Amino acid sequence: MNRIASFLIGLFVVLILLTSTVFVVDQKQFAIVFALGEVKEVIKEPGLHFKLPPPFQNVLFMDKRILTIDSPEADRFITAEKKNILVDAFVKWHIVEPRLFYVSFGGDEHRAQDRLSQIVKAALNDEITKRTVREVISGERGHVMEGVRSKVVQECRQIGVEIIDVRLKRVDYVEQINASVYDRMKAERTRVANELRSTGSAESEQIRADADKQRTVILAEAYRDAEQIRGEGDAKASQTYAQAFGKNPEFYKFYRSLEAYRASFKNRTDVMMIDSSSEFFKYFKSSGAGTASKPAKK
């Protein structure tokens, strides 16, 4: 029994020693092998690996994935116009040199993120202080991000880190100057609206005046044409009458006398005092026997 127990205990110790000498590197990790406190090997490829049991050798794992620094609060910066703005940025980074990263931060990601945040903040301050608010917000926002990235890339390589990207999520005024900015924006929009109204009113008056002008011209031309047509019609009618009555002048006199009778005795109450032997009653005296009844000579 003692031999069996000793064998089992020895087997258990061997298993513990074997498991302490075997380790697996995941595809998302780096592994640094330490021998008596010194870096012996850096393993970047995933797989099964062997080492001496502690305390002779130890293994430290580091994340090789792309990490994000996203501060919960925006930082305050001063522009070239001496105006305060709030900038909220995030950084994408990952470890490229595990040995140098360990020497710089002891493998602590939190210390690395604090250091990277300071580097990015300093680069942002350099880029923003030489630009105006308009340039930072809209005009040269892309140039600001590219300038920050180019500055932090070189410095971060010295600590074993590569910066993938730097982005500005939000750029805004501080609360103290928001009201004045909004008032200025409102005044600008009001000015533009007034200009548009004035322009529209002027164009409306111009269109209305042009329409009135065209109406007057059209009416004048129509009246001119109408008078011309009426004149031509009257002239043609007069010519026709003249030709018709020229064939029998006596009948023309008789027709004109009838028109005069009709106009003079239009109403029953009309009274005319005139000599009965007057030329006016010529055709009353000779009706039926006058020369008007004679046929016209051809």
C-alpha cells in the first residue's frame, strides 16, 4: 500500500511538473517567456509551447488585438482665436513589439492607455492651437486627425505600440459661449432670410410690372388692330353704299328722307312744327308718283 501511495504521489507531482512546462499561445495573444526574471523569448505565433517549470521560467501573455482608448469625458482645448472648445476623441492601437512594451509598462495595459492618452492629448493641443474654431469643426477636421496621427505614430513606436487611427468624435463649444454662438447663428440666418425676402419681393414687383406692361401693349395693339379693321370695314361699307346709291341718286335721296322721317318721328310724343310745303315733306306729297318709283337707268 505504501508503494502504491508513493507511486500515485510521484505520478501526481510529475503531472503537475509536466503541466507547468506546457502552455498554449492563443492567436489573439503574444507570450513572453521569462527565465529568472529576464526576458528569454517572445512568442508571436499561436500553438503549443514548452518551458521549464517555475520558478525557473514564467510566461506573461499580452493582447495582440486592436484596442480602443475612448475617454468618457471630452477634453478642453484653446484655438488660435483663444476660444475654448471641447474635443472628444478615440484612438485605435495595438502592441507590435511585446518586449519593448513590457520594458515600457511592465505589460500593464492601463498604464499604456494612460501614456497614450497623454501623447494624443499633447498632439491634439499642438494641432488645435494653430487653427480657428471653424477649421477644427468643419474646414480642416481631417487634417487635424491626420496631423495628430502622424505625430503620435513616431513616439508610440518607441514604446512598442502602433497607432491605427485617431478620430474626433465630437467638437463643441463650452457651455459659456454656446448662447453667443447660437445668437450669432440666428442673426446670420435671419439676415439671409431677409435678403431672400427682399430679393423675392423685388423679383415679384419686376414680374408684375412686366406683366402689366405686356398687358398694356397687347390691349393697345388689339385696339389698334380693331380700329384699323373697323376703319377698313367702314371704308368698304361707304364704298359699297356709294356704288349702290350712285346707280340711282333719286332713290338714294328717297332712302335718306325715310331715315330722317324715322329719326324725327321715333316717339309718339314727338312734335315738329314746320311748313307743310317744306322740302322735308317732299316724298309725303309725291308718294307713289314721284321719280323715286322710276327704275334706274342702266
